[in-house]
Amino acid sequence: MTENTSLRRLVDAVRKGKGSDILLRDITLGQFFPGNSIVHRIDPRTKVLIMLALIAGIFCIKNFYGYLIFGLFIFSVIFISRVPFKFVIKGLRPIILFIAFTAIFNLFLTDGRVLWSYGFLKITYEGVYLALFMVLRLVLLIIGTSILTLTTSPIALTDAIERLLSPFKKIGVPAHELAMMMTIALRFIPTLIDETDKIIKAQSARGVDFESGNIVRRAKAMIPILIPLFIGAFRRADELATAMECRCYRGGDNRTRLKQIKMTKNDFFAWIFVAVFFTIGFLSNLL
């Protein structure tokens, strides 16, 4: 009877670990979705500049009409890139709590015309408007930036960032080193997620409970995950440095590339496509 009870607890612990496993695998940042669409073939420098323009444009929009235009632009890009829509949307699941917290924060702490109140809590018309506004902004930012990594390989992204930062070398900016660090960080996000999955499953199989108890107990339960995760990350960093030294890697000076990135007519059409949507989006601020 005791053995059966222990076995049931072990199975329940492993099943509980599945929720964390699904949540971690929903992170799409840093993952590359191979394809041969027009979006995949666009010069990575163009995609980086368009992403920066998209981020700036989203913060400049002042009404829902502009967000509707930018939303149509982002979903058009997803459709053209042939990346599964569900694959893009599931990247929102890991940060849905952060989005909900942002919405609640703006909903209850914004002054204005009161729609509902209970004690010190109150919901205002301006709070509802601002909460929806911030949720749309975060969703568009996350989806828009994830398209860049989903349609651009890490090597192409490194070359693009290095090329864009190369004019700043004259003032001492280490363009190649910065590009390499950013790309390595993006590249190892999926690797660290997979390693975290394995650690959670291993600790759950040993009977560690990550979901019951108060906040302090849950925080202590994370220690068996964080310690091996940090040790594994340092080990991978040391192995990567050793591998680069063994291959006589010396940075960006006189470095040649197997595939040269260059602008094509696809980039020209991409800029026209972006200009049309952005112009309509900014004109919506006048409404």
C-alpha cells in the first residue's frame, strides 16, 4: 500500500512538471523557423531596420486605429512568411501573466470617470481605455519582434547587426563583439529552455513539488532548478570558448563569410510595403 502511494505521488509529480514543460516550450524568442518565403529571403539588415521602425512606430501611435493598421501589417507579414500562426501566438503564453498584471495595474490605478467602485477599488473609463491600449501595445511588440528571429537564421542576424554597427567602429564601438554576444544569447535561449525542462522533470521525478505551498516555499523549491541550470550555462560557455579558440577564432578582423548578404528587389518592395502601412498608421493619429 505504501509503495502504491509513493508511486502515485511520483506520477503526480511528473504530471505537474508537464505544465511547466509546455509553458517553457511556448517561448519562441530565439527560435528559427526555416522557410523559403519572401520574408525569409529579405536582407537581414532590412528586417532589423524594419523591426526598429516598428517598435518606434508602435510607441508613437496614439489611438486604436493606428494599432489596427499595425496589426494588419504584422499579420500580413506572418501570412507572407508562411510561419504557422499558432506557432507565433503561442509565444505570448509565457508572458500572459505579465500582460495581465500590466492591464490590471492600469485598470485600477488610472483616475477619471468612475464606471465601478468597491471600497478603495475603482474602475474608470480612462483606465479601461489605457489597459486595452497597453495590452495591444505589448502583444504587437512581442509578435512583431518574434517574427525577426523566426525568419532569420542566427548567422544572418549576426552579420546584419555587425554590418549595421560597422560605421560606429570609428568611434571605438566593438561592432563584431556586440553582434556576436547578442546572437549567442538569442541562440542559447532554446537550449537553456530545453535544459530547464530536463531539470524540472528530473527534480519532479525525485518528488520535488513546485506548485504547492506559499510563495517562500515555492521560491525555495526553485533552488534545485537554478543551481544546476547556472552550472550548465557556465559549462556551455566554457566549452564554447574552448571550441572557438581551438578553431583559431580571432574576431571580425579579416573575417570572410561563406554567404554574403546583399540587397535585392525584395528589399525594395519590402520598404514600399512598410512605407504604405506606416504612413496610414501615422495618419490615423489625426483622427
